[in-house]
Amino acid sequence: MPSSPHPSVDYRNLFVGLEAEIPLLDGSSSKYINFDNAASTPPLKAVQEAVNNFMLYYSSVHRGTGFKSQLSTHAYEEARKAVMQFVGANQDSHTCAFGKNTTEAINKIARRFPFNQDRDMVLTSSMEHHSNDLPWRMVAEVIHANLHPDGRLDMVDFDAKLEEFGNRIAIVAITAGSNVTGFLNPINELAEKAHAVGAQILVDCAQFAPHRQVEMLALNDPKHLDYVVISAHKMYAPYGSGALIGRRDTFEVGDPDMVGGGVVELVSLDDVIWAEPPDREEAGSPNTVGAVALAAAAKQMSAISMQAVAAHEIELTRHALENLSSVPGIQIFGDPNPENAKNRLGVIPFNIEGFNHFHVASILGHEFGIGVRNGCFCAQPLVLHLLKLNPEEISITQDQMMQGNRANMPGMVRASFGLYNTIEEVDMLIGALISIVAGNFKGEYVQDIPTGEYHPIGWEPQFDKYFSLHAEEKT
């Protein structure tokens, strides 16, 4: 494959595990190429080092009198400050609550948001990850702004719904960047529109934060973001943490969504006085290690600069879009124009004519050592929209799936880039796809009807050879 005349900066030395080899179907091995970064990312060395150093002093947090406990509390609160700084939050007007991930964070704000009889509606879009749609359905009436055929937000329809329901909309919940098409939404412009009708805005930055600069701005700025949610596992810190950063005044009132240890100031048998935020929002012992990891990742990425991170991704995306067209029968969803790479994230969904998306993904993994994702990416309404399936086709497929048959489940293949990926890896993906179309793959694959997945006949991976929790028996 042709190489880019301007190779991207090589950041690979900053990451853990990139040199580890994995087995291939033909009995050989190769270094793993991970193009599934939109799902999860490998750890930065700086994150691993921060965690390892911290583990020497890890202890209980908050109210412990021992040195390690006090140090752990200090580290936890410093992590909170670092994460708030990363998204441009203000210590006086914002607070940061740690949790498991973006999904938990959105569920929390959905339950904590002060809906009332006048403001009882959520405006979101049809491009959202399920995590920024389903939690809102549990607590309020939800309306969805329409999309253009390519999956881009229809701003005319967004404005029309704001105008029609503006006096009822309490919050706009929108993704900053689609996990399917990579489209970027004008979040600060949308924030200004939301505030103009008296609503607030939550921005799902799970996909956005690892790739672009987040700026919450001051609350007196019409374009400010009221709430932002992020996941560490998408930010090169896969130690089980996420964060909800938002307006302090929202969390200073009302009951916490989860109760127990740590969320109270005083408790009697008849009454309870809740603690101030963020303690009120963090029931139980927190994931201190995860918070430290997330903060370490944020500091490392800030040191690189988010402008440099974006430039690297734009280079990879432009090169991929320029050369994927050489794959016979490929259909790229979203915007396939390389010149628009700067206006999108490095997330490229595609299908190959004549091949099931499950099949393509399996061959890439088993024979080329390339990890991608396939299916609907927890954004089924968007994927069905992009595939242009009519209601009858959707109904037939849904009936089959409800009967345990996912063989014809709609979907696509998704390649998504991370900071450590290279032009050479992109070229290897394109070469692999060309080989697949030409029939140049070795395995005979069978589809598992209940899951839809394809597996090579006779292949039994020996996972224990690469990692096992069982200690080796001593002879």
C-alpha cells in the first residue's frame, strides 16, 4: 500500500503491550494491531507507572489517620483536580464525581437532575450511544433530533424541536463525537441554543475526550457545558473509572442516587443530613486506583497537547479514507471524503459487498492479527438509519433475533484509531481487506447462529498460554 508523504508522529513508545505477539490461524504469530480504540484503549506507560508507584502506599481514603490513608486521600483529591482541569472545569462552580464509566455517570445525572412539572423533557439525537438515550427514558419524556442520511445531526430539526418544546425541555443530552461515524457535533453552539430556551446541556465526551480538547467554560458564558462525562478506559487508563463533571449547584440539593457510607454528614435513627458534593455522589469506598489512573492519563495527554493528539488522528484518518477506496466493494458510512478528516474523529464504519460484517471482522482477527469491532456499536437506531433499512426489513430482523437467530443481524465493521496507531498499520488493514475480497484467506469459517459470529473450523485458542490467574504448578 502507498505510504503517506508526511508520516504521523510515532507515539508507540508511550504505551504498554504494543510489542506483545498474538497467535494467528496459520500457526504463526504477529504483533497485534488494535483498531478497536472506540471501545477500549491500552494503557499509557505513564498510567501504569503512576498506578504501580501509588500501590506502594494504597490504603483507605477519607477519615483514615494513618500516613498511607492520608496519602491515598491526598492522591484521590489531586486526581479529581487533575480531571477537572483536563476538561476546563472551575473548582468553585463545578464538581467531579468518580464512578465506573460514562454509562454510570449518565445514569447518575439522569436520576439527579431536577426535573419538574414544567421542565419534564429531554432533547437528544438519534445518533446517541444507548448510554446517552436509555437512562433519560427512565426519568423523563425524550425526543430525538433527526439526522441527515449520512448520520450527521440535522440542525434545522434540532432548532425546530427546541422552538416547539423549548418551554418544556430541561436538558439537552448530546454526544460530542459519534462512536459510529466519528461526526463531531458543534457542542458549544448547541449549548448556547439550549441555554437560550432555559435548558441545560450534558455532553457525552466518551469518544471525544481522548481525541479533542474539552472546554466546559465558565457558567456565565452562554456556550458553557453544564455537564461532561468521560470514561478512563477510552482514555488509555483501563483501570475501571469514569467521571461526571458538572455544576456544583445541581448536586448541592436533593438526595443522592445511591446511599450508604461516605455520602452523609450526620445520621440518626430518624434523620439524615447529606454530605456536600462530591462526597454526596460517591457512595461506598471509591476506586482510588482508577481515579489516579484517569488523572495520570489526562496529565500525559495534556503534556503531549490535545492539538498534537488531534493532528496525529487527522493524519491517520485522511490516509485511511484516501486509500480505503482501493478496496473493491467497500462502502464507507458517514463522510468518506479525506479532505474532511479534520472535522471528524478517527472512526470509520464500513461494509464489504458480498461479506457479512461478522465474517470480515473474524478473518481480520484470526488471520491478520487486526482487531476491529462489528455490529451496531450500542447505537442501533443510528446504524439502522445508516444502513437505510425500511421498517419491514427491521421488523423481520428483529423477529429473527428475538427467536435466537442473529445470523442476519444488521451491522457494519468499525475501525477506530488511537494515539499509538501508525500509517503502516492503516496500510496493513487496507491490504488485509483487499486480500479478503480476493479470497486470499486460509480458514474455513462457520457461523454461530445464536450470536451471528464466525469462527474458523478447528481453531482453539490457548488463552492460558498468554495469561492465566492460575499459578504454575511446582514440580
